Amino acid sequence: MSADFSFRGKPLSIQWAALVLLSAALAGGLTLLRLPAALLLGAIGAAALVSAHDGELRVPPRLFLLAQAVIGGLVAQFIKPDILREIALDWPMFILAALSVIAASCALGWALAHWKVFPDSTPIWGSLPGAASAMVLMAGAYGADMRLVAFMQYLRVLLVALVASLVARFVAPGGGGPSPWLAASAPVDWVNFGLTCALLVSAGWAGHRLRIPAGPLLLPLAAGAAVQDFGLLTLELPRFLLAACYAALGWSIGLRFTRAILRHAFKALPAILASTLALIAICGGFGVLLSRYAHIDAMSAYLATSPGGMDAVAIIAASTKVDMPFVMALQTARILLVILIGPSLARLVADRTAAPAADAENACRD
């Protein structure tokens, strides 16, 4: 597409066709490179291109909710009772690792607020490593600029997914293997498939209705793990369903990169990129420490400490030979902690950065 091309006023059918074709092309290229999460990354990149050229598409909220629920079911397939018992025995390590990532995020958010990159608590909410959509909604409720928080959160999701995919491709054992999407599809158990869909949709709907942050992802995860581990149901998630959900999630993320948001944040982009890459590097260092002292394989430790988003990490972990329950347990623990203490942290850091500015202003008046 040329630089002056615009989708404005074009029929939505043409825009959707362009989005699907671009997604297929990008995902196909990434698949040939044998990158994990090629479908997700291709969808994010294609949606960002369409949105930046005045695309007017939006993923229906119900489809986004369904996609989160299915990803929750995907994670639940990897959670087994014996692994949960092992995790429960090491809960101090999970709390310490999660708090370390949150502390690093708050420190970088404080730096952005101190340098007046964005006003008030916006940099704090944009830096917190929770579920991106939950952080954006919570930030708006607490008075932060939702557009800038969305820009920071989803740019981080994009960069984290890209870096984690590259690390998985070149570092993880088996990470450079053939894409699972190139293999023949397994037969579908349609009865279990129907029951699985009913369970995940109802749990996702409940998470949404109860207004639980990240509920459409976390409640299906918990419900799916419970029914599976008690032997009540074998979760059936065929590849065509997972592919559609990866696309929906990628489009939901990419379509938020509108030209207006990009223009609004353009001046702050170098600082945001530096902060995001610094956070990824710091979390990578935490992963090295976790791998060394907790005897976790390096790739599992890296993905477990990766600063969001949880659904992107789940997709990458599912296509890489890692300890999936460990990865998702630490990701979930961190999200829950952020949801519990995020508002207080944002207020605390915003107050600490606002106080010196007010003191300096008063001194100048005196």
C-alpha cells in the first residue's frame, strides 16, 4: 500500500478482505521462517497497517471475548493436578518473581512520569504488566488517558510477542521446528468439542458479566482446568478454532493502533520504546536468575517473566517445548497481583512524581 493510500470511505467488505489477505501473507511469511505465534503476529501486523491507513474495522466485542475464553481453554489443557501441587509448594518463588517484574515496571513508569513524557498516572498504567485490555479499562476508571495507556500497553504486547517469538525460534529446544499448523489436523471429537465450547463460552461470559479484570480469560482457564483435572471432560480445541481465535486476538490488538493515537504519541515514541525494551531486558535478566536458582529451563523462565500479554505468551508457549503450567502460573499470579495493587501503585507513584513538581513551582513563586 502506498503511503497516501486510505481506507476511509471504502466499503467494509473491501477493508475486511484487505485485512484477511494481509494477515494471511504476513502469517505465511512468518510461518516459513518457522516463528512461533506466526498467526498472531501476522494478524497484529496486518491490523496495524489497515488501521494506520484509516481503516474503520472493529472486532466485535463478543468475538474478542470468545477468543480470550478459547485461549483460556488452551492454557487449561496444560495444567495438571500434580503440577499445581508442585507450584503450591513453591508459592514464595512465584510471589517474589511476580513482584520483581511489577517493581521493574513501576520504576520505568515512574521515570516516564518524572520526565513528563505523559501526564499524571498514565505512564504507570501504561507500564504495568497486566492484561492489556484490563489495564486500559482500569486506567480510564482512575482518570488516566486511555488512549495513551492503550498505545503503551499494546505496543509492549507487540514488542514482547515479537521478541519472545524470536527467542523461542533461536533459543528454545524445538523452537525452530516445523510449524504445527503445517501438520495434518487430528480428528475432532464433536461431542467434546460442543461441551468444551459451551463451558468456555459460559465461563467467559460470566467473567465479563462479573466485571473481573481479565475474567474472560481467567475464568475459562480455571473452569477448564477443573473439569479436565477431575476427569469430567476432555477439552477439545481443534486447530481451525485456535487459528480463528489467534486472528481475532491479533486484529483486536492491531486495530487499536489508529493514526490518531500514533500521532498523539509520536513525540514520546523513543522514550516509550526505550522503556519497553528496557523492561523486556530486565525481565529477561529475572528469567536468567529464575532459571539458575529455581532450576527451571531457560525458555520457560524467560516466558514466565515476560511482561505480557498473557494471551500472546500462552500462544508462544503452546508452540514451544517449555513448562507450560509454570509459565502460565507465574503470568496469572502477576496479573492477579497487578489487579489487586495496581490502582494503589499508580496513585502512589503519581503522587510522588507530582509532589516534587509542586514543590518546585512553589519555590519559583517564592
